[in-house]
Amino acid sequence: MRGDVFDAFFRLIAQILRAVHFGLSRTQTGKLRGYAATMVIGATLILLSLALVL
């Protein structure tokens, strides 16, 4: 019984990491313009959230 709980836990972690890997690997297109746009959008969102908090 004990092994089953641990095995299930580690299988769940492996499945989550595979899903994260799949999602992140889909974003790696090699197109610099897309990366730059994403960075600008992310920086803008961070600055806006900081402006709202302060």
C-alpha cells in the first residue's frame, strides 16, 4: 500500500513536468520578434501592476 501512494505521487509529478515541458517547448519557435514582443508585454504588465500597487 505504501509503495502505491509514493509511486502515484511521483507519477503525478512526472506527468505535470511532461505537460509543462510540452507547453514550453511549443513556445520555442526561434522567431526573435515573437520573443521580443512577449518580453515587452510582460514588462508592461509588471510595470502596470507595480504602478497600481504603489
